[in-house]
Amino acid sequence: MSSSVRLYLARHGRTEWNLSRRFQGCTDVPLDEVGRAQARALADQLRGKVQAVLASDLCRASESARIIADILQLPVLGFDPDLRERGYGVFEGLTREDCIARYPAEWAARQGDPNFSAPGAELPAAVVERMRRGLERAVTLAHGRYESALVVGHGGATRMFIEVLSGRREQPLGNMEFRQVLHAGAGFALV
């Protein structure tokens, strides 16, 4: 068994709020039927590549993880609140149009600053640190038992974590899209 652990970091399947382009954040929005189909498709894509599954405790991620684990007959190692999406403060639950109408100054500030945080939103550095803790726990749960694991989380938080590793701005992840990272004992690296 290798001393390194490969993590496949995937965004959950689609929700009705994804379809209507609402900021979901920490609001617990369930998958829709398309999201469930996306999870089944990712299971087929990852067959033979992952040995265990973990997820955020929010239902859109945990249901995606359960679908994949059931199809691939893999153990689910846990559901971690540190893997949740970023809290979006006053923008949470709103569409872009709602944000522009209700918070025009804040929305305008967001357009010019990729690190902007709406009032009440979780700061990017806090999101990255929380994600690091959750992913370190995932590595600890997998280490010595599994060489690879799927971690189902959320687009914004995962992208922020990946941006720290890559040192550059990353494209948003689509539903059930994933990135790979390797933990070889000295931290995470992109694969």
C-alpha cells in the first residue's frame, strides 16, 4: 500500500438552485433528477479509480456521494462539515439579478475584486483553511487502507482550495466535475 493518497475532488450533482443560478452556499438544497443522473454518470467514469468515498454533510453532496458509493459498492468514510460550500452572506439564496437589485454597491465591488466577500460571507482564507482541515481528515481516514478516494464537495470551496495549490485563477467546476490532488505526507499537490 502506498504512503500517498490521491483524492478526486468533485462538485456535487445539479440542484434546482443551480438551474436557477442561485447562490447556494451553506443552504441545504437537495439534488434534482438531473443531479442524480450526473452522479450515476460520474460513478461510471470513476469505476476502478477510487476505493472509498467521503463528502460534505450538505445533502446535495452527501446524496451524490451515496449514489456513487452504492453503484461502485464502495465504503462511505464520512460526511464532514468542513467540506461545505462557502457561506455567501447576504447573497445566499439570491440570483445575480436579485443581488444587483438588492445590493448594487456590493455587486459592483464584487465584479472588480475576485476576493470580495459580501456582508456576512465567509472569507476566502477561512474557506481554504476549513477545506484543508477537511481534506487532511479525509487523508487520515484513507491512509493505510485506500490509495484513492472520492471527496464530493462544492464548486466554490473546491475551486478556492485548488487556486491556492495552483497559484492561479481557476475556472468554476461544473456539476460532478472533478480535480485530482495527491497527498504524499507533506501537503497537497495538484495531479
